[in-house]
Amino acid sequence: MQLLALTLPDLIVLIVIAFAAGVVRGFSGFALSALVMASAVLILPPRELIPVCWVLEMTASLMMVRGGIAEADKRIALGLAVSSALGVPLGLYLTTTLPVDQTRMLALVVLIALAALQLARVRLPFLASNFGLYASGLVAGVVTGIASIGGMVVALYVLAQDHPARVMRASLVLFLFASSLFSLMWLLGYGVMDELALQRGVILAMPVAGGVVIGKVLFRPSLERFYKPFALCLLLSLAMLSLIRSVLN
């Protein structure tokens, strides 16, 4: 475990987290990075988790993007991806300059707030405009740089469009794939993506892939109304637990 700079118990926990996050990603189309950040932030700081999440998101995207985006709203997904690429460097700047504890708390608070807004079905009419599209993408990029959870911002935007769950799922798959390609250059530029991060990502990509396969099998159009509530309730619970533990520690 010296190669990964992790203890064996920590690695086992990360493998379980990666598998569970993969199931949710395959099932709902998003929340992989958010679940990993919420659960694993007590093992690794956000700065070390972000490049690992990139590897995991790319693994899931490659498994889901082919044949899984036919129903995606491509204008929205690609517009969000391009604008989010502009916000990533600011988020990375914050997470590489703030103290680890403050960054961890900030990441969890942002995650909880976004999950609560979506769970409460908060609808923001101004988002149904071109300004809302690109502003949401920009904010998603900043949040991705801070905590690798830009998909949550995008999911909130898509919710405001009243799209069916299957369209949201496909759009998120396309967005996460495209935005991952854009964000890689920023991760490399800030020196966040290093050899250790890649090694951890490759090891955890295997349980993520297994989880995605199971999640895709569980995807049932007849259960569309349960997709987002399921992922958000799980996410909110994990994030709040991690935040409480961070405060107590």
C-alpha cells in the first residue's frame, strides 16, 4: 500500500465507496464524484480526491456515453461543458491555496446546499435562458475545481427545464464526459493530476466500472420519478455525516 500512500483499511473503504458511487452513477447518470467527495474526504483531502474523481468520472463516462446519450439535449449539455471549463481554474485556485480543513468544510457545505435545493425541487425560472445556461456552467466549473461536484450544479439547472428523467440522465452523461475532457488541462496545469493520483484512480476505476454495470442494469424507465430522490437522499446523508465528523474532529 506504500505505492498508493494509503493504509490497507483506508484502501478497502475507498474501494467500497468507489463501487457504491459507480452503482449510483450507472443508475442515475450523476453523483459519482459527489458521493466520493462526501464519503472519502475524511481519508484524503479534496486536493488529492479531485484528480482521482476525474479518472473515475472518465471511466464511467466511457462506459455510458456510447449508446447512452441518444436522448440527451446536446445544446444544453455541450453549452454547460464549454462554460464550465472556464470556471474550473478559479475553483482549482481556491482548493490549492486554502487550508485543507477549510477546503474540506467548504466542499461539504456546497455539496449539502446543492443536494438540499434539488431535493426540495427548487425551480429557478431565470435558468431557462441562455444567460442561465452559461452562468450555470461557469458555476459548475468553479464547484468542480473546489470539490469535483459540478454535476450537481448542472443537475439543478436541468431540473429547471422540466426534462424527463431519461433526458436529464442522458444530458448529464454527455456533460460529464465533455467537461472531463476540458478540465483535464486545468488539472495538469495546476499540478493536481500527478502519478500518485493516476495510480489511485486506476485502482479505484475497477470497482467503479463494476458498479456502473450494475447501476445500468437497475435503470428502469418505469421508476424515473425515483431516480433523483434516491441519489440525492443518499448524497445528502453521506455529506451531512462527513460534515458532522469533520466538525467533531
